[in-house]
Amino acid sequence: MITVFGSINVDIVSRVAKSPQPGETVMGSDYQLIAGGKGANQALAARRAGAKVRLVGAIGDDDIAGRALTELDPAGVDLSDVAHLAGTTGVAIITVNDAGENTIVVSPGANARVSATQVPPDSFSAEDTLLLQMEVPHDENRAVARRAAAAGARVVLSLAPFSPIDVEQLDPASIVIVNEHEAADFARHLGLSARGETAVVTALARRLNRTVIATLGPEGAVASGPDGLIRVPALAVTPVDTTGAGDTFAGVLAAYLDEGATLEAAMAKAAIAGSLACTKHGAQPSFPTRAEIEAAI
């Protein structure tokens, strides 16, 4: 089983011809309210890939709170440990330009008050996977991760949005996922001088002493760690909206690892799923099913 401990948002999305520069105002489309948040996104991606998934997080008591769960509940994600708190639900304000590229501003709302105490006792065993991101307080992430690691569970941390944390703060995580920009930022933070995606990922894996996976957009993904160097291709697609592609990769990776796939096999499926997610508008509505992933292979 996969436990996702993380954020639940509503995405406020507007399409624009080009992304605004600092100080610039551009005209956009009518906005859409779409369920999102990295925790919720990864939970849904894992569930659609066939995994049994529990989401632990929080929403507010405002008018948009119900919108945050509209994709998760019908998909069969266990929401029994989602807290309903006084105040606002987290939102992400997103622009998507004609090239499918996005800009995102996150207002955390209830996500800032998610607590490790929401995870029930005896939630983890050696057969389980814990999936984490960086949109909830990292101290709470670490508290849950320690419990999972102590029980022998696999702990996967998506280091997004990037935060310059120290090496010891990653202790419970066995796999760290970054995109190419986060990998470069993390390497600079740690004083590593490597250049190029493969060299940076290898240097990070050696410094962190754990598996590091970097997603590379249309170039697929690369990993370095105890299993050696692994590189998998993306699927050739024409991107419509890249929002949620990284979360799709993380959720699908966790789903296949949780059922016993090798790291290389799980990465290959996750890279295809991330590509497929770029072919539709919105984050959660774009996530592929397991049948779609397998058919694309």
C-alpha cells in the first residue's frame, strides 16, 4: 500500500499566449478551478496506475474545499485521514502559455498545518511505500518518514518545490526525486561542481548516499544509486499542458515499485505516464490510467 503524506490544493488556471514577465500584465482565458496539490496529484497518479493509496493531508472550510477532492474520491483514494480545518484550502495560481509551459504560485492554506499525528499508528510495514513532497512542513514529513523507515517501508521524497535542505534532513528517504532544475539547485546548495544532468545526478547520489532520480522533461529521466546509472526515455508527444507531469512521474514510479517492479522498469513506466499527462489540459484530469500507460509502451 502507498501512503501519500502531502498537500491538497485547488488550482486556479488561466491560459495565456505568453507568460508574464516581472511588472507585466497579460490577458488570459476564463479561469478554471481544478483539483491539485502535489500530495493529491501523486496520490491520484498512483491510484490510476493501479496502486492501493491512502492520502493524509488537510483542506479548509472555505467555499472551494470540496473542489479539492473531486477527482480523488471517485478514483478510490482513501481519504479517511484528510483533516478538515478552519480556514482556507491551499490554492495554486497557474498560468499556462501556448507552448504548454506553466508558472505557479502556491498559497498553502491548510497544508501549512498538516501534522504527522494524522497518520494512524501501525500504518506501515516492510511491504509499504511512503510518498512525500515539499508543500507541507518538512518537520512533519520527517516525523512520518522516520516511522515508515523504522517499519521497513520504502520512503520516496519528491523534492518539489525545491527547498535548500541539509543532507541529514533526508535521512529517512531511500529515493529522492528532482527535476533537472531542482537537481542543479540542490547541487549548488551542496557545493557540488558537476555539470550536465548525468554528472549532477551521480554527484548528488554519492553525496546523499541514496538513489537520486532526475526527471528531464522530453528527455525522460536518469537515476543514480546502488542500482547503478539508469536512463529511460520519455514518450514523444506534443505538449498541451505540462502541469502535474512531475507528480505523475512520482506517483506512477511509487505504484510500480510498490508492486515489486525494478527501479528501471518503474522509471520507464513513470516516464511514459509523465509524457501522457502533458497531452491534456489541467493536472489531475490529465493523469493516465494503467491501461493507457501499458498501451503506450
